[in-house]
Amino acid sequence: MKWRFRFGAALGNTLEYYDVAVFAAISMYLSAELERLGYAQATEMVWGIFALRFIVRPVGGYVIGRYADRVGKKPALILTSLITGTATLCMALLPIELLGAYTPMAILVLQMALSLSFAGEYPSLITYLFASTTHHEQAKVSSIISGSSVLGVILSLSLVFILERVLTPETMQSIGWRIPLLLGVVNIVISFWFRAKLPHQPLVAKEEQAINWLQASHIFLLTIPGTVIFFAQNISASIIIEKIQITDLKNIYGITLSCSLLICMLLCGWLTDKYSSPEKVFNLGVSGMIILSVPLYIAISHHSVIFLILSQTIMTIYAAMILCNFSYMLSQVAQGKVATLAFGFNIAATVLGGITPLVINYLVEINLLFVGVFLAFCGVSRFVVYRLPKSTLN
């Protein structure tokens, strides 16, 4: 497959994660809107909505996954772009004054629609792109897929950062937070156009369309370290910087962190294809997550800029090793079956991915040490895979 098709397909994934990160970036404004409506624990409610949106992911993964297996991966990718664009537009035009006390429910429904779409989008994209990938470009393609997710985070954080410096706080609160959502709709339309031009691929054989539960279990365990480290490194960055009270870096910390991660991922993908294999590098990255998370978060807790930079650099390196090969690892187990991949992937994302910001928000109030314990514990799931029956891969 030509690289322009690969980048075009991955663009939709960029926009899916753009939406996820935009919600996090405008969360303070949504909290203020809910406080104005009389909700005392508005911040907890907003992050609760973020976590609750993940409960529909297994359903979305199953429905869209079966659709992709039966009708085609290209139609599935187009469908997810359509759902995402519609829900994002509704979110941007949300009539808060009209909805009143029903506003939280409306936000939750729209976020669930977006989550349902993404549940099928990511697995469809992985199986679509790896169906025509050669041995010497596996890690590069994998890094593009995961890198497109990080790029979405960078775009959303950068846009909100710029708007907060161009607009007054009052304007940002009244209409400014809606602008990133409206621009997201434009991006979804562009993605829809790109995906409509993608080449079709053969359908999954009818006898292979049912979910393989052993493969789904394997995918579930592989997904845990990848999804947790992604949310920890990107979405939860603002929580950490608030805790350690290094306010000088607050405005650029999240953007810088995500940019560094993207660069490391792309470099790691190229080096992996040239000198190693995706599985070896993935395992090495997860080992770093298990061994180093606790001491690195202890170092961060010293409230030193030097410790913060050194610790975060090391975390970024092993996070890049995990994420740049994450898609490849999932594709190897799924063997082209979207429904199987979607089910295992989305169960893990629901159980741990969506609640990671909430967990970290809670743990930092106790001690940053426990954030490291949480990440290390999640990394262990990768090696539990070796205890599963070998037929998982058949």
C-alpha cells in the first residue's frame, strides 16, 4: 500500500484522539458551566463523564467490528468518521442554557457516541493497515498509527493554549471552548474525504467472523500497558504538574511532553525496523515501565525541575518503545479479525484506560509514589500473556 493511503487512513485516528484530548483540555470550562448550573462537584462530574464514556466501548467495538468483518474495513472507517463528526458538532453547539440541569446527561450521551465510534475505528485501522505491511516496515507503520494518536493530543492542546492567550478569560468561558470542537468537525470532514478514496480489502471469511475468546484475552492483556501509559503521558500530564506546583512549566508542560513522545515514537519505529523487532522493543519498554515507574515518580515528588525533566525523559523513552510497537502487537494476535481485536482492546480500555486520569487524580493527592505503583502493576499484564494457552495465536 502506498504511504499516502496509510497517512490518509491514520488521519482519522488523529482526529479521534484530538476529540479525546480536547475534552480534557476544555474540562475546566465545562466544570465552570456545570458549577454555574449549581453542581457543587462539577470537576469530579466532568472527569466522571470522561470515565463513563468508556462503558460503551465494548458494545461499539463489537458492533462496528462485526460490521468491518462482514462489510469491509473501509466502510467501517468511513462510518466512524461520520459518527464522530456528527457528535462533535452537537457538542460544539451544545445549548447549555436550554438544557439546564440536563446538560451533564447531554454531554455524557455525546461523549458515549464518540467513544462508541472510536471503539471500532482504532481496531479497523490497525487491521486495515497491517493487511499489506512488509516485514521491514512493521514498526514504522505501528509508530504512525500510535503517533497519529499523540498528534491529535498535540493539536488539541496547542489550539486551546493559543486560544487562552488570544481570548479573554470571559470570552474563553463563554464561546472560546467551543472553537476547538468546531475545528474538529472540519478535520473530520477532511478525514472522511481521505478515507473515501482508500482501496478496498478482502472481507474476513464467514467462518472466522466470530470472536476468538483466547485471542481477545491475549489482546486484553497486551492493551493494558499501552492504553495506561498513553493516558498517563498525555491526558494526565496537567494533573501531575498541578500536584508538584512547578507553575512556570504549567502552560507548556503537556504540549512539550506530547511532542517529545511523538518524536521518540517515530525515531523508535525506524530504529526498531532497522536493528531489532517490534516484540523485543515492546517487551523492553514494558520492562522499563515496571521497573522504573516507582523510582521515577518518587524523584518527581521532590518538586525539582531538574528531577522532573530527567524523570520525564526516561519515561518518554520507554513509553515510546511501548507505543510505537503497540499496534503491531495487537495486529499479530488479531490476524485481521476486527471484532476479536475490538472486543479485547475495548474491554481493557474500559476497565483501565478511561479511569486512568481519575485514578491518577486520586493517587497524587495521597503520594506520587502510588502513581508509579499503579503504572508498574499495569505493566505486569503484558507478561501474564505468556501464561495463556499457545492456541491464542492460532
